[in-house]
Amino acid sequence: MNRLEGKTALVTGGRQGIGRGIVDRFVAEGARVMTCGRGERPADLAADILWETVDVARREEVDALTDRVVAAFGELDVLVNNAGVQIEKTIVDTTDADWDLLMGVNARGVFLLCRALIPIMYDGGSIINIGSISASNADPGLALYNASKAFVQGLTRSIAVDHGPAIRCNAIAPGWIMTDMADAAFAVASNPAAAQQDALQRHPAGRFGQPADIAALATWLASDEAAFASGQVYTLDGGMTAASPLNPGLF
């Protein structure tokens, strides 16, 4: 423990799921943490964790958040862009409002936060963007979500190239992590239970992931142990995308 002792971190979307897992792990590792979301402070959030109500898609709110980070920490060591929205639609069913909501949070939000916070990050700071295996292995019925995560991966590499060595920037591409988003993705299948069982059988690790699995990798990327890691996308999916799509066990 205490791998992040003395570090300051902002984790977006820390109310639940992967974001909450990262917040809790960072605190356990000794970091001072601020997190945010579009709603009110969660009742079960520890008192020593700072909370801000923010819509990351709105530039003025991101600018105000940056001011609050400076007031609380002075400078920032770690930024985790985790806030995300998922809409279960094909492209022809997607509305302009869907575009504005999902791309606003998943793409514009990541851009705005990086642009605003890189200037106040310590030399040696770490940005961790939460992407998805859906960036390169599209899930059916999640057209905008898939596209937004491809954007995140491309931006990650550009930030690493343009702002190194002062800033390291990496992405984590989770597979099936058991959160509300995963449940919603399975729900678009004609037989959700069968789809979930099929997905499970495709995991050499023998299970779906948990937020704590992503938090463990994020902790390493945030720590000084990862000083040579930059511009990479780390797939963490229990081996699912390593396997052939053919699963003889299903026949």
C-alpha cells in the first residue's frame, strides 16, 4: 500500500462502477482524491474525498473545476478520465440529442479536461483515460459508444507524444466489467441471459471483470513504478479478445 503517498488525483465519474473503484483504491494507496459527477455527492463517499458536481461536457464547468483543483491541491499529479455515457442504439436509430450527450461526455469531456488540467500538472504527471475494447472490437448496437472510445485511444497517443516527457498518458481498455453499463449492453441482445453466458465462456480467465481489476492497473499507471509507460492502451479483458471467435464448447 501507499504507492500513491503524497500524490493528488482527480477521477471523473467516481460515483459508482469503475470510477468508484479507482477512487477507493487511490485513497487506500495514500493519494488525496477529488472526484466528480453530474449528480449530488454520494452519501457513502468517505468524508476525506472531495466531491464536485460537474458536467464534463461543458467548458465553463470544466474551467470552474480546474480552479477548484488548484484551490484544493495547488497542482495535480494524476488525472483519470473515467466519466462515460452509453447509449444502446445503432447509427440509424441515433438522434442528434444522443450524439450531443454521448460524444459530449465521452469525447469532448476528455478533451476539455486534458486541455484544462495539463497546464497545472506536475512534471511527471500521469493521465489515465478509460477506453474500452469496444474501440477496436465493436459491440453490436453501441455505435456511438464504440466510436467515442476509438477517439479516446487516439487522443491518448497524441497527448503522450505532444506532452512527454512532462506528462505520461495511457489508456485502459476494459472488457466486460460488471457494472450497470455492462448490464445495459447485454440487455440489447435478443436473449440477454444467453448472450451473457456466451461472453463468459469466451473469457480464459473464467470470470467477468470487477471495478477493482481496473483500479489495480490504474494504480500502477498513476504510480512512479510506471515511469516508462506512456502512449499505450492496456487491454484488461480476462483474455477475451485474445481468443478466436469460434468457441467449440458452444456446439
